[in-house]
Amino acid sequence: MKLPPLPVFYISTGLSLVTLGDSLLYTILPSYYPFLGLAPLQVGIILSVNRWIRLATNHMAEYCYRRYSSDLWLLLAFFMGSVVTAMYGIGKMFLVLLIARILWGISFSFIRQAAVMTAVESGPEAHIGERVGYYRGISGTWHTLGVFIGGLCHDVFGFTFTLVGLSILSLVAVPLGALSQKGLKLIKKPLTNDVPGKGDATVICCGFAVGLIGGGMIMSTLGLFLREQMGESFLIAGYSIGVVTLTGIILGLRWFIDGIGSPVLGAIADRIGRERSTTILFFLGAVTLIVIALYPKLTLLIPLIVLFFICGTTLYTLLSALAGERGARSIASLATAMDFGLAIGPLIGWGIAQAGLPLSFIFISSGSIYVASAVISLRIVLSHKS
């Protein structure tokens, strides 16, 4: 492994700064929303609307970068991300928060498009997976640290002070964005394949599956599944551990894997072959999910969940790299497919619970989708060989 290119470091750090406000809403609102005069349904709308907006704005961002090529799109998106964080803290009304989340969805589409393309364009094709891994790893590491500090500041200084303070701090992302693009011919550089081509639809289908299962169905219902299997608490070495604590630990491991593991996993997959690795990881993830459903014992559950997170992190990195090889339009299509999966995944997972079906069915159905995705991903291998 090599050190990350400076453009990747700059843009990943900037991304993590402007994303702090978004992440803190997921941390703070579930317990703080009554103080803002919000209803539970309004909280759900506020937390999800940015993903639905991105279904329309991902391709708009790609078009703007391609048609009106300028680094100003990225700098404006970073600045708007900072403004949005301030809006969270100052505008404590549903309508203001809703507008802020819509603006954040638009901004994130432009930032993510530029970030992935920066990782793709900042080095040779042979190491795209490693560079995309650095992009995810650097942003994930800063992001995890920032969310912890932000949550602590909220408890000490309050809602408004914390978010306005983070808004001011996140303005650093603007010069970082400018540095990331300095000397980098982003978007302007002709790509070998900037239109949908061989394997493009396959990458998009696989991206939808990763968003639907990993970020949608499993992440949103994991705490519910753990409570069904173990109750509200359980004993470890004579100490009582709450299921909420266990859920937090497991989900925290996911961020840790994203932050620390993405560059290593991306580099390994570059050496094995990104196309072949995608199929292997889908099959491994499928087996892991099905085993969890059939044998939900604590001694197996945590290692298997961690293994599934490793598969998901690597798949995200590889699919982003494969889309990057195909061009900016493919990156926008992959992002939209993943966002669509992330948006509907929780609805499907909680719909299964609402229907009264065993929660193990969530893991079995998820594993089945991963099996289908593994078979579909074979087309990527075949298209690469041809």
C-alpha cells in the first residue's frame, strides 16, 4: 500500500467535515425531537428526504460537471453543506429543517460525484480500488471522531451551539476542496468510456443490492433482531449488557471497518482482481447472512456481522472503482442505485416486522438477494475478460 494522493486526502477530509451535521441529526433527533416540537413522523421525513432528493440530483450533478466544467460546483456544494448545518441549529421548525435536508441532498450529490472522480483520476487505473478505499477510509475515520465529539458537545453546550459551531468549523472544507482540485483535470479529462457500456447495468444492479441490504434492511433492523434473540439485556462474564449497548458497539464496528479497513481491503481486491472479488464477496456475504438467520447465537453473531460489514465495505469500494473505470455517468448511476436501495431498505425490513414474520426472514431474504447479485456480478467478470 502507498500513501493516499493529496487530492484524495483533501477532498475526503472536507467531505467528513460537512457531513458532521447530517450525521449528528441521526444521533441527536431520536431523543431530542420533542424539544423541537416535532412529531415522530416528521423526524422520519426529515431524516429520509435527503436520500429521496438524491435520486433526482445525482445525475444533475454529473451533467453540471460535464456540461459546465468548473471546480466551483464542488466549492459551492461544500459551502452549502456548511450553511445547512447552521440551519439545523438555528431553524428549529419542521419546514426549515425540511428545506435544509433538501439542500443537503443536492449538495451531497455534487460532493460525492467529485470525490469519487477525484479518487479515480488521481492515479493509475491499477490502483483505483485502493484510492477509493482511502477516500472512504479517511472520510470515515474523521467522521467517526467528529460524531463522537459532536455528541459530547451537544450534551455539554446544547443543540444550537454545537451545530452552529460545527457549521463554522466545516467552512474549512471549502479551501480543502480547492486544494483537492488543484492540478487535477477533474471531469475535463476525456474518459475512455463515459457512456453506459459493457457491464454498466450490472454494476448498477449490484450497487442497488449493496444499498438495499447493507445500509438499508440490515442496519435499520439489527437492534430489533438482537432484542428478539436476546431480550433487553444479557450476561457476559457476570455483567449485564443492554441490547442497545450491544447494537451501538456492533454498528460502531461498521464505522471502524469503513475507516480503517477500506484502503487495505481495496488494495487487496486490486491485486486479486476487482471483478472476481465482487462475485466472491457477494457469495461470502450471502452465506454469512443465512448462517446468522439459522444460528443466531451470540458467540457466532458478532463475528459474522463483522464479516458481513467487511464484505459490504469492500463491495462499496469495488463497485465505486468499477463505475469510475466506466466514467462519470456510471458513477452517478451507481450512486442513485445505492441511494434508492438505502431509501427503501428500511421500509422493507420494518415491513417484514410489521407483517409478523420471524425477523430471521430479513436475513434469509437479504442473503437470497446477495446470491442473486453474485450471479449477476459474473457478467462483470465476463465483460472484463472479453
